[in-house]
Amino acid sequence: MAKIFKHKTDIPYFDYKDFKTLQRYVNQYGQIETRKKTGLTESKQRQLAKAIKRSRHLALLPFVANN
């Protein structure tokens, strides 16, 4: 189980319009990765989830995987 980032503070803010960065935190099934896998703090994980959900709502990210 490798973490996506080495340090928890690599990204100070998650922008819902930056879908390239947000795609790194979504697995192949379209689910948001867990805190153990991302290595983020609790508050950063909540910010990430909110940004992904906003991005999905605006159709920048898909709700489910395209298989």
C-alpha cells in the first residue's frame, strides 16, 4: 500500500477545477481513495472529498468509471 504523496502537505489546497490532480485520488472504480492510501490529514481528506464531489457535479469528473 504505497501512499500517493511522500509528505502530507504537498498540496495546500484542492481546487475542484483542477481535475487532473483530483483524478490521482480516485481509483479505477471511481471511488475516492482512503486516508491510509492518500496519506492526507483528516481535514485535507475532507477538502479533497468536497472538491471531488463538486467536480463530479459540474461534470469535470465522472461519477463512475468508464468500462
